[in-house]
Amino acid sequence: MKPLVILLSFTFFSTTLYANSHSQQHFDTGGLSRESFPEGFLFGTAASAYQVEGMASEDGRGPSIWDAFVKTPGHIANNETGEVSIDQYHRYKEDVDLMQMLNFDAYRFSISWSRIFPRITPHANLYHYDLPLALQEKYLGLLDRQVIQDFADYAEFCFKTFGDRVKTWMTFNEPRVVAALGFDNGINPPNRCSKKFGNCTDGNSATEPYIAAHHLILSHAEAVKRYREKYQAKQNGRIGIFLDFVWYEPLTRSKADNYAAQRARDFHIGWFLHPLVYGKYPRTMQKIVRERLPKFTKSEVEKVKNSFDVLCLNHYTSYYIYEPHQAPSNVTGYQQDWNAGFAYERNGVPIGRRAHSEWLYEVPWGMYKAITYVKKHYGSPNIILSENGMDDPGNLTFPESLYDINRVSFYRSYLKELKRAMDDGANVSGYFAWSILDNFEWLLGYTSRFGLVYVDHNDLKRYPKLSAYWFKQMLERKNS
Ligand SMILES: *[C@@H]1O[C@H](CO)[C@@H](O)[C@H](O)[C@H]1NC(C)=O
Ligand SMILES: *[C@@H]1O[C@H](CO)[C@@H](O)[C@H](O)[C@H]1NC(C)=O
Ligand SMILES: *[C@@H]1O[C@H](CO)[C@@H](O)[C@H](O)[C@H]1NC(C)=O
Ligand SMILES: *[C@@H]1O[C@H](CO)[C@@H](O)[C@H](O)[C@H]1NC(C)=O
Ligand SMILES: *[C@@H]1O[C@H](CO)[C@@H](O)[C@H](O)[C@H]1NC(C)=O
């Protein structure tokens, strides 16, 4: 901490001096090093197409539902778009060099379905919120079964075209977020919901989130089937999916709060993971959602069951859950169905330090509980912790923004808990920090900075923050 304080008092900031002093600074890694993790464990960073690429309407790319959405004033902070973002379309070589300089092994990116066309191990995701606008307009996208065939055709094109280089495929990023934010409260495109739950012109929060989720699961399963039948043996790769998982801790030890927290876990990760492991939705969901919950046919059960080689978990935060004191309202919707109250403190003590994003509290022990829960309830799958990180406000001035000591502490404490879960038997084979660079943070536009590397949005220059150098030191290869 000492050298930090001294540097902060410099009135003249030299990036060369900064880089030289921090690439050699000795950090507290909390005892962590590459050797703390098993041989072959991958450390990477993650990002997604629309958030980093830029060139959104050039080189033949067609629009996705996000390109249409960002054009409406008021949707994104400061009316920003990903039209240019951080221009990784042109600067990818520089960015991959940065990742290597920081000792990372892998990069998780996504292919833009509506663009179609990778020295670091590529982990490619086929869908990161960006459905082609044409499919939304043609048949309402995820609400129509046709999307299953169309997605599988697109996925197969990618296996065929890039499968000689890409050995880890993922079908969807956070399908739960796609279904809930797109169809329950409608804050993300395609902005559908019941009037009671948001500002949408059309939609039905009681049924559409479940229909969209069902089609996402079947699209995933069909793509996995084609990969396994036609490409996997020849290409020698693996396939999986990214699921987001918030840890839900009962607020009190009461039975009611424990049940409420379990409902929350079932409606969150269980909604997708239960079918992918067991071929059916969690029993709590079947009992609560009843006839509004679509059913898998016999052949779909077989296709959906065990439809991943590796399970990617995006984990950032944890909340307390309690049994609500009032009866639920008479208007039905997905979030309503949880019948769960959220709390961010217990007896006046916050669950953790809040990052810039209002949903993101720093709760390292939640990492241990989330991983251990999935191990115990879902047959100890092979897990990649595929997103983890925190954001600062976008307007933190430069160079203060580079001294991200909260982020260093965040990563150190979460990685210690990940290691603890692994020491207790969880099968985890990789970890990806979100994100390598500050980028377009969806609704928050550029008002949020998740990067290990600062981006000056005026000239798009990249400057590693302290957290980047922390990783560089932690990931040093001792015997290479
Ligand atoms: C976004 O655009 C709308 C409509 O043009 C305008 O009223 C609003 O002030 C803009 N917001 C910002 C932060 O520029
Ligand atoms: C709802 O959306 C309409 C159309 O996009 C917009 O004009 C209106 O201000 C929004 N209302 C609220 C409460 O956000
Ligand atoms: C729900 O309750 C409100 C008032 O409590 C009432 O106005 C509304 O008609 C009810 N809606 C339904 C679908 O029963
Ligand atoms: C972890 O998962 C991998 C991939 O499925 C498997 O090869 C390995 O045997 C598993 N390790 C343990 C300890 O279960
Ligand atoms: C930074 O932005 C936040 C809103 O996101 C605002 O409350 C704060 O005043 C801004 N700070 C500066 C230094 O501009």
C-alpha cells in the first residue's frame, strides 16, 4: 500500500513511470500463485462482441436487437451506443498482446451472429444477447420454435468454419438474463413485459419468459447434438453454456426464509441447470408455474439431459433472501413467481461493499457457496468460473482510475474462495476475469468501468490498472 500513496501525490503523471513502477511492484497476492491451482488450470479474461468490437454497421454486419434498442434515446446512459465501443475490431492484436503481457492464458469472446465470420486459447460464445434483428421482426425471435432450427444452423456454420481453431464452444451467455430482462421486466431488448412490470408496448410476463427460456434450452440442446454427432470427435473440442448464478443466502435461520432462498436458487440457476442435467424443470417451478411452464417431449428430454461437457458459471455477487411479509400481487410474472424478498444487509450490516453497479456487492464467501451448491446438487460437473469482477464509475478521473485497489482486493478475496471450494472437491478448470478492458456496459453505456485495463474513450488508448499488474504477478510462470 505504501508505494501507492507516494505515487498518488505525484502531480505530473507519467504513464511510462507508472508502468515501470507497477510492473515491478510487489503485490499482496494473498498467498495465491499459479501453483495454487491445478496443472492446466486456465486463467483468462472475458468480453463480448457488441461490448468491445465497434464497427457495428460496417463490413457487412447486420443489426442485432441491441443495435435497434440503443437507438432509442433514454435507453442507454448518455444515449451512448456500441457503434465504435473500444474498437477491438481493429485493435484485437494489441489487446491480445496485452493479455499475454499480463500472463493470461485464454480469451473468452463472442461471435456476433449478425456479423458472421481468432495466439491465446480461444473460448468462443455463440450468443451474447445479440439476436439478429431480422429474426425478431420476422417471427418474434425467441418466442417462436423456428429459432431452434435457425440457431442450430448458425452454430453448425461456426463449428464447420472455426472448429479447427476453436476447441471450447459455448452456446449462450446467461440465457436467464435474456429471458427475464427481455420478457419479464422488459428492460433489455426485445422490451416485452406485462404492463404491471415495466414500460413495454407488448408482452406477457406470466408466460413469455418461460417460453423464451424453453426455446433457449432447446436451441442449446440442438446445437450440442449437432456438435457431438458431426464435429466433436474430429475437432476434439468441448461444448457448454454460460449460466449466471447469484448466491442466495437465507436472511434468517427460519424455515420460511430457507425455503424462500431455495426457491430463488431454483428459479435462477435451476431453471436452466436442472433441465440440462436432469431433463426437467425443478419441482418447485413445476408446482408454482404449473400450466404456464412449457413441457419437454420425451425425445426433447433425452436431447436436453446431459447436454454440456463443461458448465460455465458467471458469478459476481450474493443477496439475502426472506419469505415476503405480504401476499404476492394478483398479477403474475416470472419474478413474482419466486415469491422471495431481497435484502442487502442483515442487522444493519451490509452484505458487502457495493461496486458502481447497484446490483453488485462484494461477497467473496458467496463464491464458495455458489460453487459448492452446484457441485452438490448437480453431480459435480466440470466448471469454468467464466465471469467475475467489479466496476468503478465511468467518470473517475485519470489517472486515479488506474489505482484500483478495491478491484485488487475483490479479485484476491474471490480467488481465495474459489480455491477453497476446489480444495473441498469442486471440479473447476478455469477462471475468467470480466473484463480485460473497460467497455460498453449495456444499459450503463460507458458510465461503468469493469476493465483491468483503462480505456480513454476519447482516443481509445489502453492503460493497465493496478489490478492488471496484480494478475500479471499472480500468474507469473515460475519455471518457463
Ligand atoms: C438523449 O436524447 C434525448 C432525445 O434526443 C435527449 O432529450 C436527452 O437529453 C439525451 N440525453 C443525454 C444524456 O444526452
Ligand atoms: C415508456 O416508454 C415510452 C416510449 O419509449 C417513453 O416515451 C416513456 O417516457 C417511458 N415511460 C417511462 C415511465 O419510462
Ligand atoms: C388485481 O388487483 C387490483 C387491485 O387490488 C385490481 O384493480 C385488478 O383488477 C386485479 N387484477 C386481476 C387480474 O385480478
Ligand atoms: C473433472 O472434470 C473433467 C472433465 O469432465 C474430468 O476429466 C476429471 O476426471 C474431473 N475431475 C475430478 C476430480 O472429478
Ligand atoms: C460521476 O457520475 C455520477 C453519476 O454516475 C455523478 O453522481 C457524479 O457526480 C459524477 N462525478 C464526477 C466527478 O463527475
